[in-house]
Amino acid sequence: GAVVSQHPSWVICKSGTSVKIECRSLDFQATTMFWYRQFPKQSLMLMATSNEGSKATYEQGVEKDKFLINHASLTLSTLTVTSAHPEDSSFYICSARDTRLHQETQYFGPGTRLLVL
Amino acid sequence: DAKTTQPTSMDCAEGRAANLPCNHSTISGNEYVYWYRQIHSQGPQYIIHGLKNNETNEMASLIITEDRKSSTLILPHATLRDTAVYYCIFYLYNQGGKLIFGQGTELSVKP
């Protein structure tokens, strides 16, 4: 399958600072990427859909001013957690939509673990 | 939202086939069923998907009932590395390819 990377794999930051997470599709172009959040022992929760060259679409209840998404190229989307607080500590996972084949598939990155102190 | 129902957990003996069921009675005619799995602390891994015909790849087989209201993922010879949470999901093409994850089935493969 296709490869999606995330950077960093883990990050620790102080409360009030901002953290940027990168998601890259390494061997295909992705006009659409998705950002998820996962708390311990819970399932993945979709946060937003990131579209190349346009504004992201956020799921209900997700603050767009707190979770800034930029999809500046066909292989890169970034998620910035602004003014992070301890309750933002979570596992953040991105996925990229691969439409090369007749049947499209989404491939996921390895995730970024964020700890806010 | 499109909804699937899976057992919370299952056990399987190493080397035996693991059969993971999924109910999706609300599936519409053009919605595909996708299966992913998530090994602890990793991102989900794509396994297989199907519409109405049975599918097989190097990882698994997918059996979809004729009425498409349920399906079964089969891992033919489970290994300890197959221990993971398995998710059965509708692929929402008309919503830009969204995947809405349920709680999944926690499969434990035991020696």
C-alpha cells in the first residue's frame, strides 16, 4: 500500500504553546487528507478534512481556530494545535486519500503523540 | 451517520482462522465496506474492501452476504502479530471519502 508519514512522532510542550504536526504522502499525491484524534482506549474521531488549495472542513464540535489546518501542496498537510492545554494531549493521526486506482483507499500515518504539560 | 456493529472483543488461537463479523444493515447500494486494523499505538492499516462480491488479498478474505447487511473478515492463519483492533467502516464517497470509525473488535491471538 501507499506510504504516509507524520512528523514528529511524539512531542511534549508547555501549556500555552503551539505545536505543528506534518502529514506527508510519500509516493502519491493526495488532494484530500484527514486529521483524526484518538484518546486512550477510544476509537478514532475525525476532526477535519483537509483539501489542497482550499479551506479545511471541520467536524461538528472541533474548533477551527484552535486546530489550524493547511494543505499547501499535494503531498503535505499540517495541523497546528494553537495555545495547547493539557486536555489537548492525545494521539493525532492523519490519513491521505489515494485515488490512483479505480477504487480509492485511505492510508494512515503512524500518528503523533502529543503531551501538553 | 452510517453505522456498523461489531463484537467488542474476540479471541483466536494462533494458526487458526479468525472470523470477524460486522453488521451493516443500513448500508446503501453504492457504499463500500472497508476493513482496517490498528495495532497498539500505531496508525490504522488498510486490510481490504468490497461492495457485494467476496474479495481476497494477501492479508485476508472478505465475505459479504447477498443482502449486503453483514460481512465477515477472515484471517486464514492468525499469528500473534494479528492482535489488534479491527474496524469495519463505510467509505462515504459522497462526503469526500470520509471514514467514520466505530469501536471495532479487539482481536487477541493467543499461543
